[in-house]
Amino acid sequence: MLKTLKRTVKLESDSLNEWTYRVLKEVEEYQREIVNEMIEVILSKRLQTTRKKLHERFYNHYKEKYSFLPSRVIEGSYIVAGRIVKSFRERRKKGLTRKDKPEYKRVVITIPNMVNWRFNKVSVSVLTHKGWVEIPLKFTKQFTRYVYEGWRVSQELKLRLVGRKVLVWLTFEKEVEVDTKDGNHISIDVNENNVTVAVFEDFKLKELRRYETGLGRIVVNYSLRREEITKGHSTKDELIKKKLGKLRERERKIDVLRKTVKRITELARSLSAKVVVGKFSSRSKDKMESNKNDKLRHRIHQWSVVKFVEMLKTQPIDVAEVSESYTSSINPFNGEKLKKRKQVVEKVIKVLNPHLMTGSAHEGGGVKVLKVNARYLESGEVLLERDSIAPLNLARKVDGRVLVFPSTSPNELRVTVYDPLRGVPVVELEVIKSKDKLRHG
């Protein structure tokens, strides 16, 4: 099976000469004016935002009005206007905007296809109303890798003027062969602080892995830091803005997600396995946020499950989304409903992580302790850990069979806890055990 991978690279140009800067500044002003006019018309006439409908409504009119502009500048304008209006309508429906219409301020010059721009590996040339303009690019390691490792540049180009330089967004594409073996699955359940993975080989459960991401704790800690910084101060204060700008919550979260996706991708490719993940949309997230207090709503809003699935889809693996309804409340070994009202215990287990020791740590200090949460539900004579049974039930929805225990004991199933940053196991937990003898290995 062939899969098209896409990667977008953000590059900075060298300083522009006076003529090039002036020409691009004029194109920017024209696009700002055109897009704002289009936005007003789309909203007042209640037009659809599909590319075909916008082309029929605007292209001939603006091509006649701005005959000196390249046609792709006009096409890029109605594409941008359509995207802005579509986003505005969705936000207005949710009550997240107070304005009657959006305003296009931070202009990104958008050229939808390569008829009016060229790429020669060291620079980008753009056709403007004053002729071709060349923008020299600064190289990065990422950019070099895509240029010289068989990736091709896709159609759309985006430019933004920042001072006398230009920020350039280039999208690269590459087709790769994705191999999957029948019966090999990796099912994934994404939780606030962990990602639990069930590995199946030849339709048999091989192992359970749990990557402790700690993203929920990151969100809470940064929330407390922001409260502390802004206490008694306005967020418009320059010093407060500077302090808030130094917080790196998004970068830290993306780094953890990227490393977790990398571990799962490596595992899936080594087994030629199909990856199964719960179907979770932004709309589902909004429903979860309703009727919650402010702190819980903030935690749910910052939950990175949608971003995690998006990143997983961009990898050279076969990814399938299935409904995750009731996956945490059904016994995967007999298909019976678990007693959700009898959630017995939620434990926080502190685990020594020997892989994070430094030289001084061996002398008794600086040892990192990993905290693992475990939530159990009652099922007859045993307790089932919710985060671990969810990926098993996701696999059942694909395979359709009730699972059997991989071990010899009828009341034992183990999950190995991994550190996603280093890809190493840190502890093994017994996730199912007699309720009279609940303990952790």
C-alpha cells in the first residue's frame, strides 16, 4: 500500500533588497484589501466556502478589477477568505467570538500552485505584478534532508513579511510503501498522563506497553505557574508578557508527543502492524468540556489526544480510527459490562527509575521517581485496570474476537511502563489481580 507523507518546513530568508521588499509589500497590501472585501461579501451573501463556489463568484470580477496582478494572487485570496470565514462561522456557532465579522490583519501571501512560483533548492522565485522576485533561503538541517532525500515540493506556497525578511512555508511530499501483516495490530488508548499500547502478533496478544507522558501534570503545573505570575498584575503589562512568553508548555508537550509517536512508529514498522486508535474529534472534546468547572475544563481543553492522532497519521504506517465507546468499561476477556459504580481504587505508585540516574544519583541524591496512576474496576473475582483494557477492546472492534490471556495464570496480565523520552522500560505492573490480593509488581 502506498501512502503520501507530507511535511511542512518553515524557513527564513536572507535580508531582502529594497526593490524586492517594496514589491512584496505591495502584493501583501493588495491581498489584505482583496481578502477583507471577499470576507464581507461571503458573510453578507451567506455564500458557501468551497473553492469551486468562491472561484465562480470572485475570480472574473477581481481579475478584471486587478488585471495587473498574477491570477494566482487572486486565487490565493479567495482560498484564504474561505478558510477565515469557515473558521469564524464555527467559532460563532460555539459562542467564541463577539465580532460581526473577522478582519484579515496578519497577511500571509498565499500562492495555491506552482504556475506562479518556482523552487530551485536554494531560493524561491515568485511572479508578481512587477515581474519575477527571487527570495534566497537560509538552510536548516530539516530543509536539507527533505531536499536531498527524495521529497518533492507540493503546490501551495505561503509567505509572510517580517521586517526586511520573509518567512516561507514549503510543504514536501513523498510516497512510501506501507507493509501490514494480517493479524498484526497495535491498538492505542490515549489518556491524560499516559498512552497505553496493546501489541498483537498473529491475532494473539503479545504484550501491553504504557508510555508515561505526564502531559496532564505538565498542564496543571504550567497553569499554577501562570496564576502565580499574573497574580495581582495585568496580562497587558510588558514585564508579565515577557515572563509568560518564557513558559514553554507547548514546546514541552509537542516534544513528548513527538517522541511517543516515534516509539510507536518504530514498533509498528518492525512488526508490519496496523495501528488502531480511538476516533476522537475536536467536537468530542467540546462535549467533554461542557458542564465542567474551570480547572477541569482547562485540563480537557489542553488534552493533546487530537494532536497525537494527527501526528500519528503523518507517519509511514497504516492508521485506522475506530469508535472508543465503552472501551474502558467492558471486560475484553468475556465481553461483559464492568461495574463502573464500583471503581475500587485509584492508586499513585511511585517507581524508582534507574535509567534516569546520574553519577551523583548513585550516592543517594538526585534520583528521579516516576508516578504511575492506576484505576481499577470490579469484574467478578478480579479487578481490571481501566487504562489497560481500553486498547484491548479497541482491538476487539477490529478483530471481533474475545481475547484470551497470554499468560498461564487465569488472573494475571502485566503491562510494561516505558519512558517515552528514552524509549526504555522502567517498571512492570500487574494490571489484573484477585481483588483480595491487589498489588503491583
